[in-house]
Amino acid sequence: MAPDISATTTLDPAVPAGSDDLYEVARDCMVNSQIRPNRVNDPRIIAAMRRLPREQFLPESVRHLAYVDEDIPLGSGRFMIEPMVLARMLQAAQLQDNERVLVVAAGAGYGAAVLDACGCKVFALEDDPDLIRLARTVLPQVAPDVTLVTGPLAEGCPAEGPYDLIVIEGAVPTIPPHLANQLSPHTGRVIGILCGDGRITQAVMGDKTPAGLRSYTLFDCATPVLPSLQPAPGFRF
């Protein structure tokens, strides 16, 4: 019988870096206790999350948190979103083979790597220098087919579009218009998380139509906001 490791248990940061077995057990526990019980049944997503070393996409100081069911702080107000939220978002997107996907606020590229393992052609957009450096280290080893793109998140990456799917990894007040404009007119859809005034956020899907995005709510969550996609503060009267 495999060791029973709670989904919310952190790995001891004192564990030597070569102790891959503990991470492997924690990875299985994450899938079995966080992903599958939350109605995620796409075998591609399950297989990818069971295989990919999530810890390698994190700074060393927080690698022991890689498999908790919480958002993980990355510094500078950025977070890696919790595994269950990512898995449910990707399942709702109904991924198709060879779809062109842009991941906005990709961090070091874990979500992009999951999409790549599901058969998509993935472009990972990031603007944080520290996360870009980490992505340049881990992506060539773990998901070499993912294309890392650097630049302002709100601008997207029009040079590689149009996209069948855009995934925003963090909470935003609205879908930036420049991103919506980069969707394919026929198959284009965007999936992200909208934030209001409180802590509760909502994962949403938007389909591109001739009249604009047609959006609908998928589920509630509590995902942190993306700092660079928040409106600039202004005066209120």
C-alpha cells in the first residue's frame, strides 16, 4: 500500500533535492485527492498532472508546497494557481489536438506544460523577470515544445495568433480586449477567472462570436489577482 500523504501536507524543505520518490507520492496524492474528486475525468489532464514535476516550476524556497491545494506565492504578488482550479479550467475548455493555445501569466510554465502534454501547440506569455528565468531553465527539460514569449500580459502575443484558446492564469476584472481580439473567429475561446470586490472569484469561459465574447460562469474559486492586469488606481468622488 502506498504511503498516505495528505493533499494539504507540505514536503519537508530539508528533504534532499534528489528525493524524487516523496514528490512522486505527493503528485499521486494530489491527483487522487484533489483532481479526480472534483469531477476532472479527462484522461489527458490526469495523466499530465500525474507525470509532470510541478515542484520544478517553483522557486526552491516554496517547492515543498508544490502539491498543496492552495495557490502558491511566487513573489511580486504572483501565485501559481491551485491544481484543482487549473484542472477544472482546462477540462472545461474541451481541448482538441493541435489547438493553438496562448497561456497568459504562465509563470514558469506548469499550466503550459499540462496543455502541451494534452496535445496542444502552446505559447507561454510571461512578464516577470524571475519567472522568465525559471521558465527558461525548466521548460526546455520538461516541455521543450512549449514556446516561451516575454512581454506585457495585456498585449498578448498577436504575432503567433490567432489562437483557438487563451488561458489566463490568475484573476482579472475583465478580459483584456487585446486578448479577445487574438482569438480565432471560428474556434476561439478564452478561459480565465474574474474578480470582484471580495475574495470569491469565478472561473469563466468566453466564446468568440460576431457580436463579441459570449461568457458564462463555470465555478467559484478564490484565485489571487494578477497585479499587472489590474486597473490603475484613480480618484473616486
